[in-house]
Amino acid sequence: MQSSNHQENVTASSIMKFAIPSLIGIFLFMIPIPAKEGITIPIAKLADWLQVFFAESVPVTLPQVMTLIISITVILSIIAVVAKPKWVTNSPFLVNLLQVSPIWLIARTLGMIFAILTLYKIGPEWIWSDATGGLLLNSLIPILFSVFLFAGLFLPLLLNFGLLELCGALLTRFMRPLFTLPGRSSIDCLASWMGDGTIGVLLTSKQYEEGYYTKREAAVIGTTFSVVSITFSIVVLAEMRLQAYFIPYYLTIALAGVIAAIIMPRIPPLSRKPDETHENVSDKRSDAIPDGYTPFRFGIVKATETASKNKISSIAKGGVQNVLDMWMAVIPIVMAIGTIALIIAENTPLFSYLGAPFVPLLNLMQVPEAAEAAQTMVIGFADMFLPAIIGSSIESELTRFVIACLSVSQLIYMSEVGGLLLGSKVPVRFFDLVIIFLERTLISLPVIVIMAHIIF
């Protein structure tokens, strides 16, 4: 009886209700379009436009706006944690956003202090210099502000109108055996690949909170599939003066990424995460295709069912909540963790010491200038752009190519994806991220070096 009921629900209007928002979402997040600096995606283009608009037409700057937002977040978080007022406790969204644990409250407060010191250039220069706090507040955070605004508002087009259900039905047969994941996770990967790793983490966290992924699946997707975007890869390549090698470079990243994605879910710490859904939500996972359905037919049925449940008003509200969640929960943490990591990188030899074990390995693989390259192997944990900044002065093109590929393949950067993962509901701890970062480095490095020797 159930299946005939399903069949009747698929009408022309229900297909339009699924197809139009989903196609707009695909266009915004996944379709490459030409831009001055090469190729980009519409969301990134909108984000660039907003930054230019602020720079040229608005009396306040984005660093000033973000410092204000971070400060308001900290004040409201302290009120919510200490006084627990009714206007917070009556709203599940505000409880989630503001009533944080002491460690996150300290991290948010640190983020605020660093932002204020950097904005007004108060206190020791090693906090606010262009290489530490200034790099984050003036370069990275304006990008995050604008990407989060448009990504947050338009994410519901990808999430809520059935596209994930369709992909889930179509791609499970590949995703399960290869990556131990449900089919719908392929969308997270595509969105981050075309758009931004931060978008991937966001998608994953939302899906996990709603009961579509288990703790293990969310941890695997967040740390394995939140790839660096094409846009950012181009920035790294330009810094390394290797723009002519874009195609072999991107193929190398894709190959290293797929091999890491096959191995990582099968080894600890990811393989040890429990296969259970987020507390307080019902398990909504379903990979099985019922009898009498092709995967495509079943995907369309599920997609139109999902699309027909959504109202534009609830989608708009969800979009605004997404944006506030990212601006207020994520950016203060990125500012705090990123600044600390950059201060350590700039002012101590810690990363040179940590990179030392890689020197014999790089010598063995016949990578020129191994000692200079080795410190970039570990410094990427602080921020994905640091290896390119430090490695750009290396003479050997082969070595610069290896650093450019590896810095993008390591994925776990505390100033962005790492900070986001720790700030999100995805169940990974700081220690997990350290181990995953090292594992990804050791898995990707041989693949990248072999490719580099073939290319150069």
C-alpha cells in the first residue's frame, strides 16, 4: 500500500517544488564560473562583491563589524551562562548558540580580546601584527563573514528541498563500500570542493544534528570530505608561482584526497567513533531501496516528499539562524585558535622542531631542500596558508609543488576547518584532530611526491 501511495505523490508540481530550489542551490554552490582570478563559484563571487561593497561604499570596515559581532556574542554568552534569562531558555536556538561550556566561553572571550587588540593595535605587537592577529582579522575573517552570510542564507536550497535524498538513493552503492558513508554525504563533498571546506563542515554538522549521520559518519565526513575549494587552491598555487601547473596540481590533490578518504575511515581514531546518532534526535538514516523501485525512482519519491513539507517562511528563518550561528559561534573560535597558532608559528621554533622528523623522509623521497620543506609539513595544522607563505621562497619547483599539494590535502587547519569542527556539534576532540592531521600527511605525502616526480 505504502509504495502506491509514494507513487501518487510524484506530480509535475511536486517535481518543480523539488527541482527549482535544488537547481538554484547547485548553481550557487557547485557551478564554476569565470572570474578575474580564474574560476570561482557564484557564492564566492557574491562574497567578493560584498567585501568590495564594504571597502568602497560603507563607512565601517568588515574587521570593525566582526569585532562588534564577536563582542556582542561574548556579552550575550556571559549573560546566558550566568543569569539564564527567560528569553534565552525559551528558545532552543539561543540555548544552543549562547549557553556554552566554560571552555568555549573562555575561547570566545579570547577571540574578542584578540580582535579588539588587533583592530586598535593595542598591546604587544606579536598579538596584532600582520603575520598573526592581523592576518586573521583583516584577511581571513572578512572572507568568512561574507561567505557565511551567503552560504548560510542559501544552504537550505541544498539541504531542504530533496537534493540530498536523491543523491543518497543514487550514490549509496558507491559511497558505502568505498568510504563507509551514506550516499547523501557526496553533496557535502561536492559543495566543499566547489565552494569551501567551511561549507562542508556546516552541511555535515547540520545533517548530524538532525539525525541523518551517526557520530562516526559525521566525524569521517567532517575530517575527510570538507575539502579545500578550487578557489582557495588557486590562491595557494599563485603564492607558489606555479599557476601554469593548475591541471596536474588539481588532479594530484584529487588523487591524494580519494586515497586518504578510502583509508582514513578504516583506521583509528575515526574507526573507533560510535555508530550512533546525536543525542536528542531520532535516527533518520535510511540507505535501503525498497522492492519495486530503481534507485533513481526512489530518490525522486523521497526528494518530492521532502520538498513538499517545506514552507518558504521556515526556510528563510532557518537561513537567518544559519548565518547567526556561523557568525557568532564559529568566527570568535577561529579568531582565538588561529591567533594563538600563528603566534606560536611566528615567534617560536616549535614548528621547525615538529617538522624535523620529516627531513629524513623527504630526503628518502628525493625531495630537494628537505629541511626547508619539512617545517611546512606541520605548520599547516595552524593555518592552511602558512605552508605557502613559508615555502614560497624555496628554489625547487618540485618542492614547491609538493608543499602546495600537501598543504591543501592535509585539511585540518586550526584557523579554519579545525576551529570550525571544534566549534560545531561534530564529535571530534582536539587530540583526534592532531592524529588525523598526521595520518592524512603520511598517507598523502607519498602519493603527491610520486606525482611530482612524474610531472617535473
